[in-house]
Amino acid sequence: MKVHTLDPRAPWVISTHDLGRRPGSMRTMKPVLPAPADVAVGLIGVPKDADVELDLRLEAVMEGVLVTGTALAPLTGECSRCLEPLTSDVEVDFQELFFYTAEDAGEDDQILDGELLDLEPTFRDAVVLALPLSPVCSDDCAGLCTECGVRLAEAGPDHRHETLDPRWASLRGLVSNNDEDDQEA
């Protein structure tokens, strides 16, 4: 487990100075922070520097600072069926305990850097887990035609392609001529 020095001016770094180490002390905050880069999976993600609205509660407990919160972030991406651009929002809940010392923490636990904590990894983990692996522009999106690639929602219900088995291709001319002769008689 590695502890690195945090930059107190970084947007996702939060000071816990006013909590002290007094269990039971609490504070709430509602910052709007710029989204970090590369919060995405496949075809959808949070655009870099987009406004992320946070609703946080920081509580001092015996082992460290418990951060409980909700994040609301915009999403942009492509529909996995028709590849049209799409936008929406994602709202995630998260809770993370930031330990005062490495002795109390486990291997994957977060540790306070003095009085500072970095909320970005917690936010990133919560959002990436909430993102759809196959985003769609609508639940009934029909996707693209496998023959010509046209968007089926725009093509309409009558969009069809005639498929002919290549083994019967030489007989095609015979069938159409006979049908015309039968209709004239």
C-alpha cells in the first residue's frame, strides 16, 4: 500500500481539517467538481471536465474519516445498436472509509494524507461500475440493417433486401418470364 503526497489545490482533494480526529464530528458539502479524464467504458463515459454535482457527508470515526455521498454526472457516448450519439446522466452512491494510518488499513484501503483525502478514485470506481456495457438510445432501438448499414428506425418497417440463394441464381430469369406469361393468359 502506497501513500503519496496529495496536492491540496487539486479539485478532488478534500481537506478534513475542521473534523479533527474527534469521532462523531461531521460536515456536509455540495461541491461541483470537474470530471477527471477517462471515466468511461466502451461506448459511453463522463466527458472530461464536465460538471459533477456531489452531495457529501464527512464523518470522523475511530479509524478515520467516513465519506458518504452521491454524485450526479453527465454521460455522452454512442448507441451500441445504431451508433447514434446519445447523452444522459448517471447518479451513483458511494461510501469510503479513509484510514488515519496505514497500520489500521488493509491492502486496498484508502489512507488520509495528513488531513487530505482524494475522492477521485472512489468517484471513478462508483461511476465505471454503474455505466452500461451496451448503451442504447432507446429501449426499442432496432439498430442497423446488416445488409446495407442503414439505421432501421429511419428506414421504416418496409425495409427489406431480396436474398437469393446463389445455387438458384441461374433459374431466376426462367421464373420471372414464366410468371409474366401466366398472367397474360
